[in-house]
Amino acid sequence: MKQTFAIGIGGAAGQGVATPGDIFAKIFSRRGLHLNAYNAYQSIIRGGHTFLTIRTGPEKVTNMGDRIDLLIPLNQDAMNRHLGLLSDGAACIYNAETIKPGTAAHGVQLCPLPVSKLADISRNKVAQNTLAIGAGLSMMGVGFQALSDVVTEQFKKKGEAAVAENNNVARAGYDYATANFKPFAKPLPMTENRYAILSGNTAMAMGGAVAGVKFYSAYPMSPSTGVLHWMAAHARKAGIMVRQVEDEIGVVNMAIGAAHAGVRAMCATSGGGFALMSEGLGMSAMTETPVVVIDCQRAGPSTGVPTKTEQGDLWQMLGAAFGDYPRVIAAPLDIGDCFRMIPEMFNLVERFQCPGIVLCDLLLSEGRLSVEPKELDLNPPIDRGEMITRANGGRAGASSNGTYQRYRITESGVSPRAIPGVPGHMHTVATDEHDEDGVLISDEFTNPTKRRAMMEKRMRKVAGIEAAVPPPALRGPGNADVTLIGWGSTKGVIEEACEILNDHGISANQLQIRWLVPLHGEAILELLRGSRHTIIVENNYSGQFARYLRSETSYVPNGYIRKYDGEPFMPHHIVEAVKEQLAGKTKLSVPMHEIVV
Amino acid sequence: MATTLEPPKQLTMADLKGKVDPDWCPGCGDFGVLAAVQKALFELQISNHDVVTISGIGCSSNFPGYMNTYGMHTLHGRALAVATGVKLANHALTVLVTGGDGDGFGIGGNHFVHTMRRNVDLLYIVMDNQIYGLTTGQTSPTSRIGMKTKSMPFGNIEAPVNPISLALAAGASFVARGFSGEQKHLTELIKQGIKHPGFSFLDVFSPCVTYNHDNTYQWFRPRVKKLEDDRAYDPTDWMAAMEKSLLWGEEIPIGKFFERTDVPTLHGAEPVLNEGPLVHRDPRVPLEVARSFVEELM
């Protein structure tokens, strides 16, 4: 098994859970350690219960794992909710003056801090947090200097006095723990590597910037808002026009307008905002204007649970807007993939002049992951498809005045796209059905032959898109006892579940789907032909992917593991479900999330 | 509006004619608006490949297809949002938005208000016939109280929107009203609207000869009074414009209600566009800038 170490910090929103999280994350990444962070929270600015899990280790950490090694409850509520979940070897650091511990399992070390004796709490409201960080790092065997550096950076803006005071508090916590608490069995390792820490939202925004996005529009909606925040903060450096728009209808229409005028345009939202965008998706398809829409899924339906994760929007994406049209839908597999996917998606949608949907979810959007900087290609290939611009000789084509046909019928279904401002290529694009020259055939000139020809022209792009996208692959041992099928963000947790199953003597492999449309159904059937027992794992109630796979291929798996409580899967959820299904107890497992957050 | 002039070729009226003739009902007010727009572009000599005409859906929204400029026939109510994207991606283009009262004040009402407050540099012409025509005659947001339509057969009980007051309140920097029956006057207003640096709103009485038997040419003709004929009227006075906008009945003002040029346009206020239109730039972010984005995360 991989060596990992997980810290859980719990408290009310506004109590300062984020800052210790940031400090630990920085220290781990500077030690050359990988990390994965997930924050469970509610739609509240002050109060409620927030629980941040940061898991670190020398190898890639793909999910939040099953175990907390160090618990830091910032209030009684957090203590009550989480202490019982600690097991042998774990520790809990808490303010002895305000929080009472409950009964801990055997081998769990309780570490009470006499906060007012160690720090002046009348002056420093977050002293308990800083003391706990210091104490924790001492027990992990991390030298004090690493903490001092980060604390200094963190409080630099508040002046030298704040830097000195917080350093003193951190030191007091550190020394107290060294003298009074038992260190963890294994000190935190260290490597020479250096990683960047990204959220999925930051990754998608940066992916957009390097893909050449020049227009980004959005309406704030959790959990997609982080994309807007990054774009807004970096707009001037990256030369991106960023607009906050009155609603998501305006958002997608503005993006399509910008795309039509010739720039790469992107927008992001969540399920509710996407619902408002769907008519616009149809316009993108009908006018053959490429646009990329990111949907960061949260638990629905309706307003649902705005701060919780789900994979419940697949059918909304499959059915978005009426009529048949070519589209691309892909679900990033992890946070690094969030970055890579955007340039890939733009190249596809510009080549095939159609809408593209990136189906992300809260787990990736707001989670954080360490990524090797070399894996972030800052100069990805840019393929803008068949475009006629002033720069590439539009002027030379001026003689084609009257003969340029925006929707010329071609074998590939793709017609060269002239952007406004190019002499000699004037045309009108229309959401009404139109002829090759853009003239409407929907009014008095309706013509079944032309309608059929235009429909077939557009739909011919589907074959081109399919050929441009690779089929999925099986990961893990061939001839396994069980094949776990997932899509998008569940990649990491299924991977770890497979490792655990293999350790337990059950050979498991994994088929993770990234491209949802096109699906490559035949290739999937071929891959699954040799599987002995297949189980589809997904974060929704009705098995949206299972239903989609069946509708495309008639494939029916042996079982299903689903979760729709708002929280992501933990590895043991999947491991236990696989075991009960292989034992023939059930075909549908819905694991219980033990942590109430 | 900022436009790129292509000097070599003299633009003719014939250059502006679209691929097909309008399929509007004979006598429709929209014919007059189309003629006035073409006349205005001809007189201003703006290269037609630097013009984008954008519409929503409805009778009058077929407009772009009857022009020989770049055109977009978008979704019902969404023309202004699309046009904002076009303008921001390439602010060298002259952007005209055309549509009807249902498209602009009904389904598109939200975008109407916000595009005005943003002062997006475009001319928005609403062919206001106070009825839904393409759907065969239902009440529109500008139908008068009491008007009988297929959707309100016992008479409209909802107060109409006042597009001029609404535009003034929402911060439009150019607000005017024309009448399809007053060609020369209308052409002049369109020219002013195109030249105005910022959002220009032009509400045009464009009678529906098929479905609106209340607001006909005969009804409008004796009522419309040109603001330009009143020498004392000052179109830079917002309060005076607001007061005039409330007049309705025996006397209905047409002409330029209001103009101010001291408000920055949206594209002018955004430093990202200082280096020129986005569409002409290299899409790539310089490598050292991209590297700095990664370094922030280390």
C-alpha cells in the first residue's frame, strides 16, 4: 500500500478552517509531497460545519482516502462528529479549554493544548489554530523552519508584528507537542520534487488561457465560480475579455457572439445555469459556431445541495437543446486532466464547428491536487479549423463575392467559416434552417430536399469527431475477477479501490470513461467481452451512465455501485460493495457515508 | 461607432441589398426601416463587410437576411447578448441589432436593460408594432390596455411598457424614436445612432398591417411630432427627455430624446482591449506569462 498521511480539520464556517489547510498544503508541497484536498461544507458564510481533508504522501494521492491520521477539531461539534472515526495510531489535537474529548478508540492519542497558557488569546483569535498546526507538524517530524517560512508569508501583509506574534504562537505549539505528545510512528517523508497545487476550477481556467480563450463569460454559480474568479484575476495578464453577465442565457449567447466574431470563447456554470443555456447550445450547433461550456455538477435537482458533489447532469448534457445535432461531451478524470481537456476540446469544436461540453463536478472543481508542473503543457497545439480571416487571405478571396457559401455541403460536413470583417464573404448565419448560402428555407421557401441535405451535412461531423477521439482503455490486470466501470472524477477513488481489492486477493481492473460523446460503444463492448464481473460505479441515483451505455450498446453490467448523498466515494465504500456483490448479496450497492458533514 | 473604412470602393445602394427580397406582408412598416438602414449605411459609406446585422426571432428579425452585410439571425430575445459578444471580440465592427417589441421588451427584456447600462457600442433598432405578428396576432409588451388580440380576446388588462422611459432609466446614452412613415427623419436618426459612441436605442413605429388594426399609419400620422421641430428642446437634458417620454395620445414625440457622449463604452472601459480587437491577436498567452500562472500555485 501507498504511504499516505491525512489531516482532517473541522469547524464552523468563518472559524478559519481554510488557513490551516493552506499552511499544511504549502508545507507538504514544498517537501516534495503529493496531496489531495477535499473540503466538505455547506451553503453558509458563517456557522455550519466545515471539514477539510488533506491527504499527502510521496506518491500521487488520487482521492481523500479512508483514514484520518490527525484530527484537528476547532469546536466541540467537530470533535463530536469525527473523533469516533479515528483508529489506532491516529491523534487528535484540540483546545483543552473549550473542547471536551469523547471516547476515542484504542490507540488514538488525545493531545489537549492548554491554549491560554501558550498564547495570549485576548489578542490572537485564531491562536488555537496556529498552536495546533505547530503541534501537528512537530508530531509529524517536520522541522520548525518550514512552518516559520509559511507563517511569515501568510501574515506578511499584516505587518512585522503579526508575523512575529504568529511565529511565536506556532513555536509554542510546536515545542509543547515535542515535550508532551508522542510523535507519529512514521515521520513525514521528503522528496526533491516540487508540485503546483491546483483546484479543478483553476486548472480549467488556466487550460482555457493556454488554449487561447479570448472571451470568457459567466454568472456566479457554485461550484463553477472559481473559474470566473481565476479568469477575472488574470484577464489582463492573459489578454482575456471576462464578463459577468445578467444570467446564463446571456452568458452563452455572448460567448457564441464572440466565437462567431472569431475568438475562442468559453463559459462555465452548474446544472441550473446550464439549463438556461440549452437553447444557446442549439444555436451553436445550428449556426455551426464553436463554443465550450463547462458544467460543474452539483447535487440536484433544482437548487439541490449547492455545495455537494454529484454526477447527475449526464442526461441533461445528452439531451440539451432540442433536435439532433453534433456535440462533444467529455468528463475530466482528475484535476490535471481538467487543464489538459480544455485545449483538446477547443481543437475539436473548432475543427467540427459545434458545441463542446466539459462535464466536471464539485469534487474536481473545488478539490485540490498536486500536479507535476511538467505535466501542464503551456504551449498546447492549437487547431482553429477551417477559418477564413483577414490574416489568412480573406482579402484574396474577395472575388468570391456572391459565391462564398457559409454552409457549403462537404463530405466531412465542415464548411469553411468566414469571420465578420473579411471582404467578399458576407453571409448571414441563421438558427432557422437554411440553405448552403445561409438563406432561410424555413419560411416561404421550405424544401424537404434541402432540409434533408443540411441535416445530413451537419450530422456527418459526428463520424469525424468519433475518429478524432481515442477509445477508452482497460487499466489493471487482464482476466480480473471484477471490472469496475466509472466515468470522470471517480477515476482516482476507483483506482485505489482496485489496489485495495488486489491486496485483498480479489483481482480488479478499471475502465474509466473520459469521452462520453462520442462514446466508442463498439470498442467498449470489445474491452468488456472478457470481463468476468462488471460493476458500474457512479455518483448519482439512477445510474445515468449505466443507462446511457445500455442505450448505446445494449450492454448490461452485473452490478451497480451508486452514491447520491452529496459526498464523494471513499475507497472502502467501493471495496465493501464489490465484496458484497461478488458474494451474491446484491446487484446494487448504495454505500453509507459515515462522516456527517 | 468606430468603423474601419475600406477606401478603394464606393459603396452603392445595390451593394447593400441581400440575397432575397423581404417576405413581409405588403405595406408592413418594416420595409421602411430596411430602406432607411440601407440609405443610412450608404450615406455614411461604411464598408458592408465591416457591418454585422444581428437579430432575434420574429417578423422584423428576418432583417439581416435582407441586407448584404455580415448577419446573424439568432434566438428569440437574445440578439443583444450575441451582439455584445461580437462587439467585444471585434470592436472595429459596426454592430446593428434589429428586432421587434416582443423580442426586445418581452423575452429579451433582461438583456435590453443590461446592455443599456453597459453602454455597449451598437445601434439597437426595435420595429415596434405593438403586436406579435409572426405568431399570428397576440398581445405584446407595448400593446395598449384594452386592445383585443387572439391571446386577450376580451381586451388587454396589462399596462404597456414605455420603451423610451425604460431606456432613459436604464442608462442608454442615445435614445430616439422614429416612424416608418417618416423616411428621411428615420434615416437621419439611424445615421446619428450609428455614429453615437455607445448604446443607441431607436424605437420605430412600424405598423403591422395584418394584425394591429389600432395603431395604423393613419393613426400615427396626425399624432407624431418631431422633437427636432421644437427649437427649445435640449436632447442633453435627461429630465426633459424623461418628461417628453411620457407623452402619449393626441401628441406623440418622435426624434432624438436624449444623447450623452461622456460615458465610456464597454469596450473603451476595458484595458484588455487597449491593444486593439481581440480577434486580430495571437491567441497564445506568452510562455513567460503562462509560467507565472503555474508559479503562483507552487
